[in-house]
Amino acid sequence: MSGNEINRRDFLKVMGWSGAGVALAGCDMPTTVTLEEGKEKVTSYVLPEEYVIPGVGVYYASTCQQCPAGCGIHGRVREGRFLKVEGNPDAPLNHGKVCQMGQAGVQGHYNPDRITKPLIRKGGALVEASWDEAMDLIKQNVGAESTLKGERFAWVTGTVSGHQAVLLQSHLDAMGSTNHFAHEIVNNAVSQAVNREMLGEAQPAYRIDEARLIVSFGADLLGASQSPVHFTTQYAKFREAPRGVLVQVESKMTLTGANADLWLAVRPGTEGVLALGLANALLVKHKRDAADLPADVRDVIAKYDHDTVQRITGVAGDRIVKVAAWLNSQSPSLVLAGGSAEGQAHGYDTAAAVMLLNIILGNIGRTIVSSGDLPFAQMEAKSGNTAGLLALADTLDKGGLDAVFVYNTNPVYTAPSHLNLAEKLSAVPFKVVFAQFPDETAMRADVVLPIHSPYEDWGTHVAGYYGNQISIQQPLMEPLNPTTRGFGDLLLGMLKMRGVAGYADFEDYYGYIRQAVAALPAEMKADAGSEDKYWQQVLQRGLIPVQRKPRSLTAKAIAVSLPDYAQDSEYPYHLVPSPRLGMWDGRYANIPWLQEAPDQISKVVWDSWAEMHPLTAQKLGVMEGDVIKITSDQGAIEAAVYIYKGIHPDAIAVPLGQGHEKEFSRYAKDRGVNPLKILSPVREAKTGELALYGTRVKLAKAGRNEALVKLGGTDQQMGRKLVATVTADVFRRTEGGQDVA
Amino acid sequence: MNAGRGIVWSWALFLPLAVFLLLMMSSAQVYAEVPNAVPPKGDHKGEDVPQPIEFPHDIHAKINEINCMYCHTYARRSKVAGIPPTSKCMGCHSVIATDKPRIQKLTEYWEKREPPPWNKVHDVPDYVHFTHEKHLKRFVFDNEELPVERVSEVCAFCHGEVKNMTVAHKVKPLTMGFCVRCHEANKGPSDCWKCHK
């Protein structure tokens, strides 16, 4: 209202007059006309495309690039503009469904903070430059004539797969380097390592739909997981009659936890102990056959009797008995470990203890089956993890790099402060970032190359989970900005720049992909008739189904060693840096829709908060909105308290996503905190992954209150009977309800 | 008496009928004769909207009797009627009236491969879903008594007598009340979501 002040009284007066006007004017005299004439332009085609009808949308199949899951999508395009994402019903990975992050891709594409021109560092600042200038610089530094060779060059990326991975590998080979650091915060690297040892395959398929009981130790299947939409479609089948039962064990309730039939708050880091306790009950109480288990494994399990487990985990004994009884009676079951269980110094042993349960219960080969091997191994997903980030930091420590290329990851934002990554990166003489947005890493580059949005670019991808197809990414519209370029085109350009044999003939990445599809075995195209028809078919479907070669999984039980729970008097609480479907690892803080979409548990929007148990709040003497200071041995962050029972009293959860530097986005600046910054240098002992959940903190009141903006005022029904309930006894008597055990 | 009473009775019967018939006839005279349709009521005095080329609807639609849908070809297929592509204009005007200044200006745009920057006259807010396609289906294509040659009479419901104009003028209010009363009169859908979706 600035510049045109109307106070409330004037406003009411105006309202009164126009009301009278309506009354006097009679029935058929409209008093207002809503739109001005002649203020907007209406543009016609010069020469219309035959199939284009203005106002009627056309759908193109493509592949979602919002997270590494690789769902098939249909993009609605009207008048040459990409408008909406839908799930591709032909994609067996996601069956026509797509999540909020996929939907919100539109706002990344049209984001006002996109980088549109190449940037070059001159005199300390990044300034706009021409492509020629930028490419000349790259040629000087890493071209065929440059002296740079071997391990002094590195690629830092997120998860990459398909022909992107192939070209990236070729470029590394051409540079003579093996340094490819693939980094993702949301990953299951520890479980993959455990699977590799115990099952002989890093990423088997989980048949959630086949299970009658799922016990999940912190695996947020429906939220921040390897393939949230895929798992959710399977989960829907799991819940069909006869309804499967879900038990979730974790110290901070995730979206999956909120959907569970039984949610168990476990003392942070003791998930493995509970798993062994359940194994113990299965062997001792339920007399499960343990003859195949090695003696050392049986010895470990024997140590975790009912009382010990109850003491360490803090889970009530009757609950342990109940879950063990369910596991014994419900078959097949599926027991999974996820982020919070793996993200500890002893994460490997925790995940192994969980897998042990599957072996005892005979789930291997039933609900855990082989994913098999892709016939085109070089296209298989190279999944990012935090070991990649740590390895990058270690390499930088040794001063080992002269040039770094970064694509689709933002390590300066995700790296904890103790890694000093920003500082270490700045010591690298030549840093090129392929970026859509001016994120923390891009702003520290020497050259920033503006790349197409995923909806403007070509690509092929193979999902890291359920990679039963080569997914095709095709442009949904002409690039919004004529000065951005495709990442594949740039990669191809780099290969040509190095004079790598075999790439000179490809004019662009599209040509390369077409050639690659043309080179597929003839039996895959038998139905199409001709090469061109096959290509049309591929584009229409958005994917090429491939037959993976299944392996036979092993069921190798290994003896694990878990620590007893240790109190820390200086830092008594456990920090849970919680990712969620939406903000993910913070890459979507620049998307207003996802900022606006409330957190699934706290319902808070546009901000960070500190989630704590009512008992903890009572102990500290804080109410909702009171700001607390969370201090680890690496620093402190401040956030307003959100009080909720879905968290263990020893845990304090701060969501990932906020706390970006101001250049990144107008929508993310000055907003919240980044809990990753205060992570302690705890590494998972066997895999070398960053123990994301292994940080101890202390809490103190900051002495001020900042009201949390959230949907919903209270989590109580206040006697309003919003959700009608009956006791289990009444339910059994009147509605034929049955307890699962 | 008997006869007289009879006359009185018959007048008493006839009067309302006569009034009814008169009303029927007068209403038929006031409104356009599109069968199976009650045209919307209401007028609006639109502003003069200057256009890059003063396009003469009268020459095309009245003198040469070109069907509206010949140029606004998307009206029957889409929510928008569409401004005809420049190529459509040039289909005729590469040979017809090439000496006229307006056509020369059009040809300039064509040669530059640019559409003329037309100013929008008729519009509804973004939260209103209006579709030409459904309205033409109801009043023209599903209306067996109206030959498609007379489509301009249906167009006139909302756009007025465009065939008497050069560039278009907004002469109907196109407000929600205007739409709703027409929907009521013609038994159109009354569900909020039909338009606000």
C-alpha cells in the first residue's frame, strides 16, 4: 500500500459507496470491469507448426533430474513454454507419480536467479564474460596444450549416470586422472558397503510390496531416500489388504515414521543394539534356527538379552518383546537400515546388525532380491556419498589439485566447517563450476559456465535404485536464455578440446546420444521396424527398458561389534541434521514452492527450527519459539524451538536446507541455519563416510523468542474429537479388528 | 347473456395468451435469432485500442463474408480463438490489395519474420478458465438448427457485432455476472470449478 495510503476508515467508506452503487445500478448493469483493454500484447505465430494449437498443451516424456532417483516425467508444453511436470505412467520406476520436488522443477527452470552468462574471476570478483573468453581460459588451463596432466585434475559431481558418466569418465581418462569425487548428503553408502559384504551386491532391490511386516531402523523410505516415489508406490501396495505392518525405529520421527503403526524412539546411535536384541529374542524365545549362523555371530547376539537392550536403547522391554513376536509370526518381513542408523561412527556395524535380522528371518531372496547388473556397466550410476567429499578435502589438504571441475553438487554449502572446504578450494589455481545458480561453490569459482536447466537439455540416465531402464531426458522447450549451454555439449567440447579420438565427429551431445541409441543391440529394436521409428518410440516412452542380469545373493552373517551407550557430560545431546522430501540437502532453498510447503512433521515454512521433546524443553525451561543456541565442538547455531513428542529426549533435530549465502537466491537469503556446518569430525569407522548423525551438542537458551511460522496452531485435539478413536478392545469386539501378533 | 358471458370468458382466456404471445414476439425481436440459445445481456463501452495495423474486420467479415473461424481457426479446438498466424494473412495478401498501405505494413512484418504486436482487447483474469471450444460446441456444432455459416452470431454474444468494426472493441462486460446469467439462462454449468480451476 506504500505510496497509496488508504486507512481503514477510508477503505470502509469506499466499500460502502460501491455497495450502494451495486444496489442502485439494477440487475443487468455491471458496475466494475475487471480487466483493462489494450495493456497487454497478444502475439501470433508467424508460421505455425502444424501440430501446435495455441491453448492446447503437448506432453513430452523426459526424466526428472531433481534428485538422483530418476523418475520418468511428462512435461506439459504450451505455446513453446514448459508449464508443468506430471509422472510418466509408462515409467515402471514411478508409475506415473512424481513428488513435490519433481513438481517444483518448473520454479528452478524459470528461477530469476539463474546464471545466464559465463562468469570469469577478474581482480577478485566474478564478472560477466563471453563464451569465447571462458572457453579460451579453459583451453589454456586444461586443453591439449596445457601442462596439466594426471592426478592434479579432478571432477567433483553429484550422482552421475548414463552417457554423462561415460563422457565424464572419458574426460578423466584423457586428463590421466582418477579423481572423481561424487558427493551427495542424502545417500546410503554405508548400507551399500554392508550389502556388498553380506549379500554380494551393493544395491539389491527391496520388495516392500511383498513384505507383510517392515521394521525400519531410520530408513525414511517415503521421504529422503534413494527413490522416494518408487518406494511410496510400493508402500501403497504393502498397505493393501492384507495390510502390512510398519514399525519405525529412530530418534527423530521422519515422514515414514509418521506413517508407522508403531514408532519407537530409540536413544540415538543404539539402533544396532535393538536389532541385536530382536535377533536375540528370535533365537532364544522363538527358537529360530541358528545352526547356519557362525559361532562368533551367535556369541555377539547372546550378549544382547532383553535387559541389556532395554538399558542401552531406552526402548521399553514389552515393545521389544512385541516387535520380536511380530517378526517371528509375520513372514516375509523386511528389515531396513537408513540414514540415522548408518550415520554414526559404528554405522557399518549397525547396518550389519540389521541385515543379520534379515538373514535369520530368511528374507534374503524373498523381500531382498538381486537388482542384477546392467549390460552396459559404464552407464551404471556412480552414486555420490560423503566419503567423496572427505576424499576431496583430503586431496586438497595435500595441495594435490591444480584444476577442479564441479557439476551438480554444492560442496562448499554441504561441507562441515571443520573441513575448511571453501578455503581449501580457493587455494586451487583453476576452478570451473558448471552451474544453473550462483550457489556457494559457484561463487568461489574462477570460471562459471551457465548450463541449461534439465528441461532444456538432452541426457540419458540410469537410476541408482531400480535402474531397469535407460531413462531419456529430452528438452521440453528451447532454452530460456540463448546464452546457456547443455552440460553434455560442454563435456563433448572438453573432450574435443583435448583431442580425444572418437568424439570429433559428433556435432553435439544430441548427436552423440542418437548414435549411442543407434548402436544398441538389434534385438532391442525388433518391434520398431526402422531406426527412426525406434528413436521416435524411445522419445515417446521416455525410456529404454533393459534386462539386468540377476546375481544370486549370498547371506553371509558377520559378527558385529557395537559400543555401549556412553554419556557425554559436556555435550549431552545428539544433533540430528534431518533431510526431508522438499528441501532435500538444501539445493531447493531457492524454490519458493518448496520453501512454502510445510515440513511434514513440524509444519514450519520458510525457516529453520530446533525440534525437541517436551521433557527436554521442560528441562531447559523453553517454550515453542524460544531461541536456543546449539553448540558442538565445531561451533554453534541458533534456532527457535519446536516441541514435539516424535523425537527422543536426548536428540535435537535441525532440518537441512537453510542458511545459504545471500548470492544463491533471493528466496533463500537471510533464512535459517545450516546444521551441517557444526558437525564434528566423526567418521564412520569402516567406510570412511562422514557420520552425519554422530555429533554431540549442548543446548543453551539464547534469551529471545521468534514465533515459528507454521500451519496448524496446536497438535492437540482440545476435546474436539477431530479424529474419533476407540480402544483396541472395542475395535476387536465391534469391528473384527485383529492384532498382528 | 349466455353468448355475452361466453365472450367474456373467451376474452378472459385470450388475454393472457395474447400478452404471452406479444411478449414472445417482442423478445424474439429484441434478441438475435440464434436458435436454442438465450444471448447474454449487458453492454460495455470499450476504449479505443490502437493496433499496429488498423485491421478492418468489416471488410473481411461483412463485405467479403469470410467466416470468423477461417482466421480464428483455433476457436473450435482450443480455449483460445487465436490471432491468425501472419502466414495466413499472407496467403491472400501476397496477391490481394498489395498496394494498400496497411497491407504493405503487414508485408514488412512478414518479411522481418515478426508477428505484428497486437494489443489485447478481450481478456479474462488468469483465475478464469474460459474455453472457446466448449462454447462453440454448445451453440454451433451441437446446435443442429444453426448452420456453421452463421457462427458470427454466436461470436457476437461476447464480442459484439465485430463485422461492423474495423479493429475490435470491447462491447460486452465479460464479467462474472455476465457469464453467470448466461449460464443460468442456457443451463450452462454452475459449478465454481468449471471456470475457477
